[in-house]
Amino acid sequence: MTHRSMQEPTFLILTALAAGPQHGYGIVTDVLRISGERVRLRAGTLYAALDRLEGEGLAETEREEVVDGRARRYYRLTRSGEERLADETERLRRNVETATARLRSRLGLGTMGSGA
């Protein structure tokens, strides 16, 4: 099945969940780390994305626990989420390969980054 390409925050959220179940703040900090501190998710953005991902069957609530009197919800990647993340990763890999080959050709480089 062909899917529309993912927005980067969605890709990064699913990537964070691929490491295992996480609560909201854990996802925010993991996405920040994964993206080299480029992507800073705000709470509203994160929870809207998680609601959408749950609706699409790509993520689900694993459990809730109370910490310091506040509910903490943990999310996990579903099997469909794993498959969708793998599909998107492969799509991006193919795009990177094509871009790399064309840049090598254009710049006359044997390997990216070599030369003067």
C-alpha cells in the first residue's frame, strides 16, 4: 500500500517510540535528541499527533500511572506503526541514495565529502 510521505515530527515521534514505550516528556526529549536539537515538540503538537497516530492505529496507549499526583500516559508503537515507520524509512533511504548519486555525478566525486 502506498502512503503519503510523513511529516518530520511524525517520523521522529514514531522513531522515538520504536525504542520502546515512552510518556510525553520522554518522547519530546527523545525527538529533540534524535533531531540534533532541531525539532522541539510543544505539548499541544505532541498530543495532537499522538491522538492522530492512535486513530490511525500506528501508536497506542500502553498504560497510565500516577507520578507526583499527575497521570502519566505511556505510548507504544503498534505493529502497523512499525510497518509504516519501516516503509517511510525505506522511502527516505531511496531518496537519499538518488540524491547522493546525482550529487556525486554533478560534483565529480567518487564518494560524498571527498576531494578538496
